[in-house]
Amino acid sequence: MKQTTTYYDLLEVAPHADLAEISSAYLRLSRELGSADNPLGAAEAAFRLKLVKHAYEVLSNPSRRSDYDAGLTTRGNAPGGADQPLHIEVAMEPTKWSPIRRLLTIIAGLMIFGMVMQISAVFMTYQRASAHGGDPASPAAEKIYLQEFYQTYGIRALSRAEADLLLADMKRKEQAERQESQQQRLVEQQEREQRRFEEESRRLGAEVSANLRRAEQEAEAARAEEIRRKEEAERRAKEDELARRQREIERFRGRSFSSGE
């Protein structure tokens, strides 16, 4: 495979090649690079196959191909140019970020910025305390600590001990609120599961009742059909018996008439 500068060179097709030519070239190169008797090493073949696949994904998509051609033109690297420098990368195209990805990136950036600010504030506090004798228990260090405490929490403490007590109390309250919130979520989840169970039970009960009613109706219809059949059979039996007796009477009368003659 020759040294390439564009996706067209990677697939060994002309810049004006149509989708059929691009697909045919991709299949041919994939077979060649994936062949066991390929003269290239496994790592080199895998890398070139990745490049070929990426080139095919771009050039087989009309919109992506149009953007790629426009980018080549903008960089002064028109398709088919043989004297341009090498610009092959696995992820050559700019990735289009979705709105959700952008939002998550912004949130992550803000979190990192907040952590950096907190670390900077702690470091600055330490430096100020060190500048006033290096003793955290010194009046200057305590004053700086109380000032930082006020700027952070909006509470003025009279001493470091009081600030520590307030901080411990805030942590206890925060922990209690967190536990209460977790307990509330657990209760809400149990209530939702209970409602789902009740709704499912009512649905199953209604389904069973409907099945029972349908079975009773079918049984009642079967009994009615059986009674009708029995009545029909009895009616036919009576009609057959009457017909038989009528035939016997007629036969008897016929014999009597013959004897009288």
C-alpha cells in the first residue's frame, strides 16, 4: 500500500469515485489486510485496517464526505493531490459533541474548578498561618482561620474551638439530613413497590374473575346445549315411536281389510 495523504488515497480510489467503487475498494482492502498471508505484521495490518475502515465510514456517508471534501479544500489539500504532506489520523474528523455531552463536560469542569478553589483556599490559609509564625494555634493563625471560616460558611465564631464545634455540628446535621433523605427515599420506594404490588394484585384478581365468569358462561352454555340435544333426541325418539306405531296400525288395518274380503 502506498503512502497516503487523504481518505481517497487510503482506499486507493479517485476523488470522484462513486459509492459502489468505494465499497468495492473497502472490501478488497479489508480482505487483503485481514488475510493470513499478508506480508505486513499483525500490528501494522490492524492499524491500516482501522484507517481504511474509518476512511470508508466517512466517504460512504454523503454528508460526512461533503464535509471532509470541504475541509480538504479549506486546508488547500484538494482530493487527489499527490504532493501534499501526510495527514492520516485514526480520528481525523472533529467529533460532534451532543448537547448532553457538552452539559456533562461543563458540569465536570465546574466541579474541578470548585475543587481547585477549595484546595487553593486551604493552601492560602496555611501560607498565611505560616507567615505569622508557623504555629496554627497562634492568635494570627486563629484570626485567619476564623476569617476563612466566615467567608466559607457565613458564620462568625469567637474562637477556633467554637468554629470547630460549629463545623462538627454542621457535619452532624448534614449527616442527619442525608440519612433522613435516604430513609425518605427508601420509604417512597417501598410505597411505590407496595402500590405496584396492589395494582398488580388487582389486575390479576380482575383477570382471574373474568376468566372465572367466562368459564361459568361457557359451562352454562355447554349445559344448555346438552339439555337442548337431549330434548331434541327425546323429541326425535317420540316422533320415531309414533311413526312406528302408525305404520303398525296401518299394516294391521291392511291385513284386516284383506281378511274381510
